[in-house]
Amino acid sequence: MAVAEELGVDHEVILYIKTPPDEATLTKIVEVLEDPVEDLVRKDSKFKKLELNPEDYVDNPKAVVDILVKHKQLLQRPVLVTKDKAIIGRPKQRIIDFLSS
């Protein structure tokens, strides 16, 4: 992540397509996520093609984890995770704020 490098923050980049998070990892992320859990799911053309209903994921961590385990491409990114919190890094300023704190 260019922002982390610019700020001189040690970080690890995980390529979610090559190394998708497993159910346990996703569960930990949703437990500490500061954003609405449903925001982890991309509502893009693949979401529509699968005929999914966005309302099924509102305040429903289990449904979010289940769909992301099945369809890793639906994971919103970037997701920034520390030991005790996680955020979706959009817009870019959120990344800067998160890494600067």
C-alpha cells in the first residue's frame, strides 16, 4: 500500500484472490470492524449476477462471512486490520487517518 509506505508504517499486504481470508479470519475482522458489516460486501455486477439481496447482509455478520467465504471477489477492499480494529480503506483519507493513529 503506497499510503503505508509514504507514512513509514510497517504493514503486510495480503492478496485476497491468491490468499483469501478463511472463515475464522473473516469472523475476527467483522468482530472488530468499525464500519457497518454489510459494507464488507461489494454490491457490484457479480453481486447482481448472483441475484443477492443487499438487505440480507445488514447487521448480519454471519451472512457476510458466509458470502465472502463462497465468493472472495465480493470482499470490499482495501481492508486495514490491526490487533483490535479494522476499517474499510475508502476513501483514501480513512487509510491515512487509520495508520496515523
